[in-house]
Amino acid sequence: GVRGRVRVSASSSALVHTLASDLALFSQNHPDIRIDLEELPSVETITLLMRGQTDLGVFVRGVNTSGLITYPYSQDRLMLAVRKDHALSGHPRVKLVHLLDEDFVALEVASAIYRLVTEKVRDLGHLLKIRVQVRSYEVMCQMIQSGLGVGILPGDALRPLASALDLILVELDEVWSTRYIDIGVPAGVERSQPVQKLLNALTNQTNHAGQNGN
């Protein structure tokens, strides 16, 4: 019964925020279209798009998107996750400069959050003190709950998981803590009907007069 196929690559941040539920809804409305989903860091998603090895990518804004057409999709807010007994658990917000002596539980090197946080720490003249490096937010939260360090993650999307593990989310008092997530498709490539249908559904528009060709 499958009449079409769309290859989608997306970052972990996009998936945990809104993409997973949006794709599930699309599949319910279009059971004849198969979605092949691969979770990849934003940089790798961009590479696949430029090589024509995926049809649609969802990634964190800030990477080079030359050769792609991009559309704004959503945004998330990075927050600090700590145990309830941590000294910062009672603070409403915290700046990065006050975290330089903390041990961090971090995502893998290729992740957008890792690249962003390490860059901002270097701007302050320091190196991020990484105690544990993991590949998923679930494992990150478990390591934080075990007392191995603190972590920076998309707070709005992961609040239920953090709450289940008795973690406290503290706002990051930084301009860059709000991140924007975009959808990208290759420029100059004729899109199939299934790809166009998914793109329309995710961007909530029937015409793309406001599209941005980078």
C-alpha cells in the first residue's frame, strides 16, 4: 500500500522537541507514504542533503546551508540540568561563566549542543570540563542523576524526562540559549509529491513565497 517514500535526517534536538510527534501525525494522515528517518547531528544532515542522499533535513540553525532551501520550523531553549542536591538547584537562572568549574555530562562531539557550549566556554578563555560523554539525552539525564556532573540540554522538550529522574532544570541566562531549528531541502532539485506533502505539513504552508534560498 506504500505509494511514496521520503528520506528524512534530523538532529536529536529536533526529534525530542516537535518532529517525532509531527511525523507521527503525518503518517496517520498519509499512510501510503513511508518515512525513512535517520537521527544524525546537524552537520551530517547538511552533508547528506548536499549529496542528495536524503530528501529533507531538520537541523539546528547555525551551520552552513549553501545549496539548500531552508524554512523556519521551531525553536528550543537550552537549560542546565542538575540533581536536586546540587548547589545550583535553587537558582532561577545561571550564566555560563558560573559553570566553568563544574564537571559536565556532554553529548558526542558532533552534536550541535556540544559544539555550541564548547565554543562559548572557549570564548570565556576556558575548556569544558567533560567527565562523561554520551550519545543520547536519556543516558545524559541518567548520568546526571547518578551524580557524575551537570548537563546542558533542550529544557522544554526534556522536562518530563528530567522530572521523572528528579532532576532540576535551571534557566541559562544567555542570549544563545534559545536555538532555532530549520528544515532544509536541496535547491535546484525537483521534489517528489511525497516530499512536497511532508514539507507542506511541517511548514504549515501551501505555497513557499517566503522561502529563503541560501
